[in-house]
Amino acid sequence: MSPLLENSQTTMSYATSSNQLHENKKRIIETGLYSVDLLTPCNPGHTACQVLLTVHPPAQAATEHILPVRINALSTKTEILKKVSKAVQDYFAQGE
């Protein structure tokens, strides 16, 4: 099964480092060890989405990280997956 999940959208609140509240997220990747969500822009007029990485290793508490990548709302699915995959790979490479 592909890690890309179609139409999997939930409503939750996430505070970013700038203390702004994100109301919606859209799950784009889910594996056994991590999931990736696109957070909708929190300010009117902004078109870039932030990327939330949730690491959920077995028998440990989940941790959330905002990845240093912005996704344009007009990007294609392929463009989104390429950017997100690179950002996730870079994140895990830093931990090694």
C-alpha cells in the first residue's frame, strides 16, 4: 500500500514556534514509525503550508516537529511528495 493517503483530513490544533494556531491538517504520509501532515496556513492570504512530522516509535511517546520546508498550496502531489520526502530524509539523517 502506498504511504500516500487520499482525503485523510482531520481537524486538530497545533501551535507553531510563532505561537500561531493551525486548525486543520491533511495527512499525506503514514508509516509504522512516522506520519507527515500538511498544516493549513493560519493567516489569511498566505498560500504556503507548513509540514508537521510526527515520529511515533514503538513503546515510546510520539514527538512532533515542524520541518523546515514550505509547501505552496498550488503544488502538485508529486512536487509535494518530493519536497516532503527530502525534508523527512534530512531530518532523520541529522539524528544519525
